[in-house]
Amino acid sequence: MIMDCGIYRDGRRTEGPTDFSAALAEARASKDGFVWIGLHEPTEEEFDLVSSEFGLHPLAVQDALRAHQRPKLEIYDDSLFVVVKPVVYDSASDVVTTDELMLFVGDSFVVTVRHGEGSPLTAVRHRLEADPAVLKHGPTAVLYAVCDAVVDHYIVVAAELQADLEELEADVFAPESGTDTKNTAASIYTFKRQLLEFRRAAGPLAAPMERLTSATVPFVDARSRPFFRDVGDHLTRASEHVEGLDRLLSDILSAHLAQVGVRQNDDMRKISAWAAMAAVPTMVAGIYGMNFRHMPELGWVWAYPAVIGLMVLVVFSLYRQFKRRGWL
């Protein structure tokens, strides 16, 4: 679906022909003009029209249609092909999802192809149109604004992940929380998988950002290098933040498993203590249950209460010993 098509001159949107070929020819006729076309999950027929008019490379077109690409920067004869993966975090379900955003950047055009619902470019377009001083730098300004918006949202998502991780940490280390061990371990592993999804989106983007800061990338204004360097710095900060969360989550998992081991040892000591106290009356009762004929104490008047009292005394003594040592 074609979401928008605009012609920009000197940083301002102007009216122009709706035909892509005529719009591109008009943009190229002026030194500071370019065309920006936005597509959302286009069909093959819709994209064929755009790719034929702008001369996009067939390999890049194939990637843009199929999606499921890693963040990357490809240089072709007539355009750049950039893939970024916006990240969306649903705090209600604690699930990180990634969409895909492709940009074709040429001498006088930008084509954005969006897959998923979590990366709308309307806000980016409006922000650029409200700042002609930035937009007049042409397609490079669009590329920078899109990358900057995606990376800035990485930082927001990383902060949300940290807040949820702090809640999980508090639950794990809460005294006598009574939390189900299986559910806690499952929550930790699930959270670790969300961090992995984030790192798959942010990690590979570092190399394209590094290349955009060099002077060897065509179709990119050399004056934009400091801006892409700033985006790269933000990306590094977000990636390091999430890597720190991942290490902390591993420590939380190790601490949780250690707690489980300690609780199991406590349970075994309690079971052993109760078993030892139960063994005393069991042993005495077993001796007198063997029905030997010659047992002198069987004829005593106080034999029965004496044996019962002895069993109670021994069990009580064991109870005091186990209690003093913290086994009960």
C-alpha cells in the first residue's frame, strides 16, 4: 500500500505530479528537490511500479518484499539499501517484537518500505516537514531522521525493560515470597529471550551506522557524518544498556537457582530431623513387638508407662537439639 508520496524543494513540501516518473524528473530538474515515497507492506505488483520507475536493484527489491532481513547497508549503482528493525515492547505481556523498515536512498529520491505496525513514519515525516533547515539536506535528512527515531526508541524500550527487570529481581529476592519456583525460572528465561530479540535488532545495526559516518558511502551528504555518529553513539548506549541487563538477568537466574538449592537443603534437614525423631519410638515399639518370652520388664507394673515416658523423653531431647541447630 502506498501511504504517501511527496515532492520536496528547499526543505518544503510542494505540489507536483502524481506519476512517479514525472515526479522524479521534476525533482532532479531542481538542485535541491527530491521525492519521498512511503509504502506499507506493498504487494509485488505495487512495488514493481515503484522499482521500475526508480531503477531499484532486483536483489534489494526482493529483500524489501520478503522482509525477514538483518539490519544492513547495501550499496548499489543507483541507490543505497538500508534495513533497520524497530523494536516494540508490550509491557502488559512482557513481549518484545521487531518490525522491519527498508529505505532506498538515491540521488533525488527516498523510498521507505515498512513491514509491521510498530514503526509508523508519519510522525517522522511531520517532524521533518516542520524543520525545513534539516529537510533541505535531501534524502540524507530522511535517512538520518528515520535511523534516529528508531534508535531513540531503542533507548525507551531499554528503559522499560530495566523497570520490568527490577520488578522481577524484587520478586526473586523477596523474603518468604512463596513464588512458584517453576514460574519464576520460566519468567527469567522468557525475559532473557526478550533481551535476545532486542539484541538481534540493535546489534547488527552498529556496522551500518559506522559505515554511514565514513566519506565512502554514495548518496549521503558528507556534512551528515557527525549526525550519524551521534545516532551510532545512542545505539551503542542502548546496546550496552541491554547487555548489562542480560548479565544482570544471568546473575539473577544463578541467585534464584542457589536459593532453590538452599531451600531444598533446608527441606531435607527438616525431613531428616522428623525421620530421626520418628525412628526412636519405632525402634522401641519394634523391640517389644517381637514377643520374646523372657523379657524381665514385661512383668513390671510400671513397665508400660516407663517405656512410653522414655520414648517421649528421647524424642523431646532430639527435638530440642534439632531446634537449637536450626534444623526445625
